[in-house]
Amino acid sequence: MKEKRLRYILMGIILFLLVSLVGSIWLLKEEKAVAAQQSYGAENQYQRSFWELSSSVETLNIQLAQLLVTTSREQTLLGLAGLWREVYNAINYLGGFPVAMNELENTDLLLNDVAEYSYYLMRKTILQEQPLAEKDWLQLEDFYRRSQVVNQELTNLGTRILNEDLRLQDLHEAQEDNVILATFHSIENQIHAFPELKFEEGVRKIEPEPRVISGKSITGDEAIQQADLFLDKLGLEHTQGKIQSFSENSRLPIYTIVYAEDTQPIYVEVSQKGGHILQFYQYRPVDTVHYTLDEAWTMVQQLLQDLRFPPMALVDSQITDGIADLTIVPKIDGIYIYADMVNIQVALDNNTLLNYDQTSYASRHYDRELPSPRLSKEDILKDMNPHFQIEDIRLALITDEYSVHELLAYEVIGNVVEEDFSIFVDAQNGRELRIVRR
């Protein structure tokens, strides 16, 4: 009787274990099935993003090619609008990849640059009612060649994904021999090999390209003498300067002179024509800040006076890591002359100069006959967006964004949604010329 009871107990235990085992196997299968379903869904999403990106890049590459042969204004506008729309599609699809954006940083920057430039050309074409200029054509050609690299690589990768059943989810594992990751690195490296594209923000964005400087050619020894005199005016003790390089092929041929100080080398750039000091800079760590922006500006005003500049005004300033970055222009008869811009950096630990760049001033300054505005400040302000909180309005002379002409404008400074802007409005006809984020 006792043995029979033990047998029943043992059979019960065995049955319980069997049921538990079967249940565990079933739950495991269900979990795997759910995981597989989730994995399948994620892979489908990644694949969809890839194929959409590949299609968008191919389309925008074709549209860039079409713009290179378009002559009519209507077709140019249609092509630019299509390009602008397609490139933003590509940016959205790029964001759907299971890979850190630093893996595709150059590709992302390229797409954003194409978007910004296509919008710029649309605006220019509408306002000017003219075909694309030669420099615009060259920029579009450059974008075409860059996008062609991305297009070809993505097309080849798509073929391999289909033929070899590659999974984009494998990017999470980031194996060194991962075909997809290797392709992305190849795209990045090829784009990185192109010259850097730069789109600036702030009022320096309206600084025009420097003009060719004319004048008598000077020798290297004469350039060193000019650099010595400049450092003496700054009150800097220095060693014997030496020519580090001489640029002959640029639009502004310059001598670069280095003073190899023990702790911090000093560099001075002197124009080969006319012997103008174009730039001074030195690199050193900035210690604890002891000076304010106002004190830095007071020092710079005295320096500009000693260097015989006309009355100058501070139009923008920023402080980063103990360095005051100042943007300065002449102020003549109440008009800010943006074309003659000077950029200066001051170390706020000892209130000394780190960087001085007067390339624009040296190449563009001349005695102008300044125009008078047809419209008053009140005329300009009555048509401003009511949401724009205006802080200041002043006259400014700026270079036309689409030509070499200079235009008299009202600079309306203000903010909206916590963003600061300068809006430049033509002082003769009230047309908005530029909007610059400060």
C-alpha cells in the first residue's frame, strides 16, 4: 500500500514536470515567434528606408543633371522645386537607418547643403528673373558629382542586399567585415575627399568675397618688415620672422610669416600686392577670464584708432571659451558699411589680441559716395511682420547677394520665438533683401 502510494506520487511529479516542460517549450517558441515577428518588422522598416533613400538619391541626381542643361526660367524653377522636395525626402529616409548618424555625417551634411542651395537658387531665380549664373552652374555640377558617388554606391549595395540576403539589422553588431557598414564608410570617405562646403550663419554671412588687391608687388623681406611694424604697434615682443609660405595662385597672393616664439607661434599674412596686413593670429590656451566684453571692445577701439581706421562700430559679438569674437564695420554718416568688415578675437584672460582679420576691409574699402534713402524708418516698420519683436533699426550698406553692386538697406534687428534675426530691407523700394540669423 505504501509502495503504491509512492508510485502515484512519483507519477504525479513526472506528469507535472512533463507538463511544465511542454509549457516552457511552448512559451519559448511563442517568445521566439514574437521576437522573430518584431525583428522581421524592424528589418522591413529598415529595408523600406534604404530603398526609399536609394530612389530619392537617384532622383535628385537626375534632377541635378537636368538643371545643368536647363535654360528656361520656368524649367529651372520646376527643377529646383523638385530637387528641394526630393532632397528632404532623402534626409527623412536617411534618419530611418539603424546606424549612428556620425557613421553618415558627411552624407547628411551633403543633403542639407543641397537643400539650402536649391532654396537659395529658387529665391534668386524668382527675384532676378534670370537664368543661372556660371558660378551657380558650377556649384550644381559639384553637387551632381557628389550625389553621383552616393547614388552609385547605394545602387551597388542594393544589388548585394538582394543577391546576398543582407540584413540592415546587422549594423547593430558593427562587424568590421559588414558589407553594408563598409559601403557607408566608402560613401563617407569619398564625400569627405571633396572640397569642404561652408554655409555661415550670423552677420558675417553677408560679408562679401574679397576683391583682388592691386598695387606694387613687394618682396619677402619687405613683407617681413611690414609684419614687424604691425607687431610693434600691437606692443608684442617677437623674434625674427620667416616666410613660411607664399601663395601665388590665389586671388589674393599673400606671404605667410611665422614668428616661432617658444610658447606660442605668431602668424602674420601680408598681401603680395601693396603690402597690406590681412591677418594676424596666434594659438594659445585661455586661462581664467578677468576681462569683460566691454573692456575688450574698449581695447579694440583704441587699437583700430592707432591703426588709422575710420570710426568703427561693433555689429556682432560672441563669447566662447573665454574668447570674445567681435565683428566690426565702419560707420560713416550713420550708415554701417558691411562690405568693409573686420573680424577680431580677444582673449579675456589678459585682454590681448588672438586674431585680427581685415581681408575684406583691405580689399574692398574705398571712399564712397553714400546714397540717401527714399523710404523712412517709419515706412519700413509699418510693413514688418507683427510677430517680429523689433529692437533696433539702422541704415546699412551691403553687397547685393546676386551681384557686385552695393545696396543701401535698413537693418531691422529683433527676435521671434527666442531667435534673433537681422532683416535687411532695401531703403529705396522696401523689398526684403536678406534675413540673417544672428
